[in-house]
Amino acid sequence: MDYLPRPDDTRFLLHQVLGAGPQWRALPAFAEVDDALADQVLEEAGKFVAAAIAPLNRGGDEVGCRFEAGAVTAPPGFRDAYQAFWQAGWPALSADAAHGGQGLPAVLEAVLYEWLSAANHGFTMAPGLLHGAYECLKHHGSAELQQRYLAKLATGEWLATMCLTEAHAGSDLGLVRTRAVPQADGSLRVDGSKIFISGGEHDLSSNIVHLVLCRLPDAPPGPKGLSLALVPKLLPDGGRNAVFCERIEEKMGLHGSPTCAMRFEGATGWLIGEPGRGLAAMFVMMNAARLHVALQGIGMLDAAWQKASAYAAERRQMRAPGAPGPDPSPIAEHPAIARILDTQRAWIDGARLLAYRTGLRLDLARHAEDPKTRAAAQRWCALATPVLKAACTQQGFEGASACLQVFGGHGYVREWGVEQHVRDVRVAMLYEGTNEIQAIDLLVRKVLPDAGADFSAMLLELRDELDAAREADADAQRRLAQLRYLATSVALAAQARPRLAYEVADDFLRVTALALLAWAWARIEASATGDARWVQPAAAFRRWVLPEFDMRLGMVKQAAQAVAQAAAA
């Protein structure tokens, strides 16, 4: 079965739980975006994804991309689907109207890409970097570069890449060696090789805009010496640039997306932003990019859950405990299978609410007139996005594997399609910064420098959105308070043993994710009183997911206490 978007669930979370409409209309940029317009966009997006993108998923996996003499051919149907995608205006959903965009809230774009990833992750990798490249050029590109490239990226007519990784420099971008030498005409001559470049070469669009991390002559070593260059596949005069695809990787999954090894051999490019400020120009898109990867995890978990749920409703095996009569029961009625399905549903719904809240906060950070509102929104995005990226992609992989278990041996063969989700989603734990790097970013770079002050302010904001008179709300408030205290304990202990923060970062991120999910489910339950759709996953969250909070809390707490005791001895 192909993935089917469910706009009803999204509308409930956006409107009834988060109250998105009034928040949009309080921003001048979205004053005319009423609930009816947003719902119409979601309805049409769901139809397009279901009809044009989802049916290509299996073929994209089985046929994959073809590489021959430096050219890459996408799987059958992908080129026509992409042309229909950009011509219908979907890549331009949140881009400025001045650049050919539709000027809609970023959270609607986030929902679209969640559904696209669920339906066909391989296809979605192609336009997945457009929003980041557009924002980067919009904020840091020269007027000439913007005039030449911005509208093409905003509309998706041309696709983009981020060329960061080199064979010797994975996450340590300070080791990048690609060189860029200024020319008399103001351009750059770029030489170097990059690996793991998603969509580095393909036949989906007529041009590809590469954003390349590089070093200017006499640049200092390390990350402070990095600059960012725009290097197009085709030059402004239509000639081919000296940009070459040397191979595409043979991967575990994502066969519908070409992951390329690229060579820049005296290629012509232009500087984006200031010399030596390449990472600053690139990081303007970081929160949005992390959110999109988090939504990939959620979307692909939902796709695996849809398959497993449908299979479990039809497959009959043995008689479930307490079932009447002698006939075999649908396996959905067996407690072990029900637990798997309900647990993954709890993760999907709770994480989805947190992701949509983050999309709304991105809009507030960009467009709110009040400086305090912008600052609070930016604080949420900075702290929540590494949590969501890591937790949602980890659960996307582990949950998809659990959904495969529902099928028994049938899940391990291609016929049912669930094994593809397990393979495709695994990479999301690796790119856009591995999940371990997300955890270090959260704890070491964002919580510890101010001894947890911003982190505490974010948790207090969440606490104040709950009503202690409700049991679920009071429980979430208690866990948020425990997390605040934990952050303070780790900050104090890390002063005595700095290594501690790196050792417990993964567990700290996980306990943070579970506390945020407790908040999310408290909000959902408060808005869904009497709605059977949400009762079962809410119960599963409390029974099967939330108990991990105490375990992770205890692990981090013990580590911090051990350091404190050693320091006092």
C-alpha cells in the first residue's frame, strides 16, 4: 500500500491544540492566512502527494538512479513528477512573494515535507535543500546573485545542494581543503572534491546550484577560515561549469536519491557572505533543516505504521487472549502487536505536535514585531530542534523496525514494502549532524554556557501553558521541573569534570525529548476530550513510552552525583 496523508490529524493538532490561526494572523506577513486557506492548502497537498509522489516510491527503490559517463538519470517517473511538483508551486509555499513564492507560514511547508518524506523519501531528497539554499542566499547573497538565482530556487525550477563533506573531513568541517581563488572579474576559481552530496547530479531540473564550503587563499586553519561559494552546474551564459560527478554511492537505502562524489576542477563560483564567514552563512538555515529531518523521521515512522496497522487488521493468527469463539483473531487484537502499534502511534502524534510547534516558532522568530516574542521563539528553535532531530530520527528507525516485526517473516521480504522504510530512514540519524552531535550541541553548546538559564526559561514557558488541575498536565509539570533541576546539576558537575557533559549528552537529550512529549500529550488530551481517536495512543504513551523518562533521568543524575562526590572527597 502507498502512503496516504491524513489532513484531519494535522488540522486538529494545528488548530485545536496549538491554536495556529490566531498566531499567524498576529503576524503582518500572514494576516490574511485564515484557517480555511490553510486547510485548503493541506487538503490539496495531501492529494498531490498521494496521487503523484507516493506511487513512485517502490519503483524508485527497486530501479534506483543510474550513473553513466558523469550523468545521473533519476528513476522512472521522477522527472515528470518533479516538473509537476515545482510547476504547481509546492516548493514556493513559504518563499517570499517578491521571489515568486506564496508567502505562507513555514509550518505548512513543514507539513508538506513530512508527507513527502513519508510517501517517497528518495524523491523528497531532491527538493529537500531548496528551503535552506533559498534562505542562505536571501540573507547573505549579493544583490547580483539574488537577482540571478533567488527566484529560481524559491520556485524550485532549479535545485540546490550543500557541498560540505570531504573524504577526510566528515563532521569536522574545520578540516575542509577545497580551495577558492578570487579572480579579476570578482568570481572565484574553485578546486576540490566533496562526497555524500545528495542530488549532486541528476536530470530533474535544468540547473543545479551548489553551495560549496571552501577556503580562500591565506585563510586561517579550522572553521574560522571557511567561506561559502555558489557554484552552478550551468554558468549564466548557459555553458557547462567545471563541476563533475565522479560516481554515485551504493547505499543501504534511499536508492531513488543519487548521493554523489563531486569534483570541482577550476569551477567558476561566487562568494556568499563575507570571507571566512561561510559557516555563519550556512547556519542561517540550520533550525529549519533540522526540523525537516525530524519530520522525515516522523513521516517515515507514520508510513511504516500505516502498513503495519493495515496488515495487522487483516492478518489472522491464533485466537487472541479473551477472544470469543475458536477462530483465529486479527493479529491487531493480540496484546504484543497492539502494544507495538499503539506505542508507535503515541510517538508519531506527540512528536508531530512538537514539530508543528517548532514550525510556528520559526514563523514567529522571523516575522514577529515584538523583540521579546522573537527572542523567545528563537530560544525554542535553538533548543528544541536538536532534540527533535535526534529523537524523531532515532524513533523513526527503531519504530519502523518494530513495525516490520508486526509482519513477522513477511516484513523481511520486499513484497510488503515495510523493509524499505527501515533502510531509508536510517540515514536520517546520520546527516544534518549525527544524533550524537545534536546531543552535544544541546547540552555542551546551549545548556551549559549559561548554566541552563535559557533552557530553564523554555521549560517554564511550557509549564505555564499547562493547567495543574488536570492530572496529565500536573504530571508533565513535575517532569519539566525535574529536568530543570537536572540541567543545573549537570552544569555544576561539568565544572569539575568537563568530560561529563559529553558522556551524558545522549541521555540528557533523550530525557528532554520525553519531557517535551509529556507536555505534548498533556496538550493533546486537554483538547481531545471524548475523542476516541486519541485515547489509545495517549494511554500507550503513559504506559509504554513515558517510563523511560525515569530511567534516563536516573542515569544522568547518578553520573552527575558521582562527579560531585569525587570532587568533595
